Amino acid sequence: MDNVLHKLRKLDAYPKINEDFYSRTFSGGLITLVSFIVIFLLFVSELRLYLHTVSESKLVVDTSRGETLHINFDVTFPAVPCSLLSLDAMDISGEQHLDIRHDIFKKRIDAHSNVIEVRQDGIGAPKIEKPLQKHGGRLEHNEKYCGSCFGAETSDDDCCNSCEEVRDAYRKKGWALTNMDLIDQCKREGFIQKIKDEEGEGCNIHGSLEVNKVAGNFYFALGKSFHQSNVHVHDLLALEKDIYNISHRINKLAFGNYFPGLVNPLDGVQWVPETPNGLYQYFIKVVPTKYTDIRGRTVQSNQYSVTEHFRGAESGRSPPVPGVFFFYDISPIKVTLKEEHATFLHFMTHICAIIGGIFTVAGIIDSFIYHGQRAIKKTM
């Protein structure tokens, strides 16, 4: 047993020196104090880094199928009345949604951006008093109302009981209403007068869309959209103007749910046209993103990049539909972000390196100063 202990003593890498041989100096004490301060500051810094989470990012191929894309938007048009603003969406699969109203809200605003009225689009039709029946007479007591579609009926049983239903019937036929004052429903509801009353107002439109996760576009345009001879056009007759101002501010545009660190480049973007009419186009590349926080909770969302282009009216060519268009494409690459802590072993390795390194460097400096002082004393 004594032989084993003797061999262990020979392996001691830290031989002890009798304190009688120690030589303590003022410079050594000062260097020791500074060393402890530096070690403490570096320890605090490493501890903060250890407690702070970092995001590790990876790029993988997006293998998901059959998913949908959730689009949240909030856009303000300071010079477009809410009655004339419509929202359409379509994608490369051929699916189209014209004049979307579900989950869409509009705010009438004045020239100073003060809210005049808030309403869900398509909600709140005016009360009908003595309307014109489909057979030509006025609505009598206890008689069911069935308004005429003015030639746009698809069957004898079709009824158009409001101005919007007449316009929708014409849109489905691919026709445009040439004189809305002759439509009984529009005349009674004061549609033209309503547009005139909203002249000089703006509109804030916000809501959400649920679309297929394929390339497509959605856009805010003036007038009702419809198909005529397989061409997608907009009915601008209600405006009775030659100049349209499509200046706008994008308060929010997101393709999915928020997660920490997400930056939407179009949030807060404002554009004012230098020339009247034309359409403004945003070309967006959507990047699927999976975010996992430190507790393991996952958020499926999207990031995006964007470029923009304005197409104005050109001589010799038909004028473009005035509006703001968002063309989006889906990236095949998916980004995964995962919050992680540094491991405790990594933290302890750094602490040991700090302590050992500081004391080693301090010892070299102290030794250099000590021997320099001794050399000076010998020469005196």
C-alpha cells in the first residue's frame, strides 16, 4: 500500500513549496487583483451566453403536400372609397375567388385617416321598402319578394333581391352594368349616391385569406371583377372617372403566424404614385419556415422576400386595371429554426479556459516584472 502511495506522490504535477520561500510583492498583489476582476467579468459574460438561447437554422427540402397558405393583411388606401374596392385571388391550379368578402373588414376613413365607419364586407344591406317584383309589380303585403336580375337569370326561379345580387348575376354572366340608375334595387338602395357620398374618402381593408399552397396572386382592384370572353376584367363604370389614385400603405402583410425574430419586409411600406392610373405589383418569394422554441413548441409559418414594380398607362396600349397586385411563389426549400442552449459541458470548458488562461498570463507578467526589478537592484 505504501508503495502505491509513493508512486502516486511521484505523479503529483503540483509540487508544494514551503511558504518560507515565498516572496510576495506589491506588483504581484496588484496583478492578482486585476486577474480576479477580469475572471469575474468573463465569468458573468459566459454565464449570460449560457442562459441565452440561440437559434440554429437548417435548410431542408419541403416535402409537405396538400397544405394551405394563410395570408394576413392590413392595407390602407387613402384615396379609394370602400364601395369601389374589391379583393380577388387566384392560383396556377385554376382556382379563382372573385370579390372575396369572408373574413374581410373595411373601415371608411376621411382625408385625415380618421375612421368614419367599420363594417364587415357584405354585411348590413339596407331595408327594402316596396321593391319592384320580378313580374313587374310592386311588392304587396304578405307577398314574398323576388326581384328581377334584368336578364342575367340562369333559371326562371332566380331572384336578385339587392343591388349586389344583380351585380353578381351580371358578373357571373360576364356582363357589365352600363347604367345602374335603371336597376330598381340599386336605385332604391342608393348605390350611386352612396359612391358619390364616399367621394374623397379612403378605405382600410384588413382580414385574412386561406389559399392553396401553390403559386398564385391576390390583388386589391377598383370595381367588380368578372369574366368576359374568357378575359378577366373589372367593371369601372361606377367610378365615372378617368384618373384613379391607388396610393397605399401596407400596415401588415404576413404569410402565416408570428414567431420570434420574424421580419415581414412589407410591413409599414407606403407608396404614392408619381403618375395617375396604372397598377402596382409586388413579386413575393415565400419561404416555408418551421420554428421550434426552447420548450419544444412548434410554429409552422413562412418568411418572404419581395421586389416591386409599377406599370403605368402606355400610349398605344390598353390601360392596365388600377390596383395593387401581390404575386407570390412558394420556395421548395424549407427553413427550420430551433432554439437551443449551450451545453453545460461547453459552459464549464469555457470557464476553465478563462481561469487557467488568465492565471497563466498573469503569472508570466508577474515573473517578468519580478525579474526585471531584481535585475535593476543588482545594477544599483
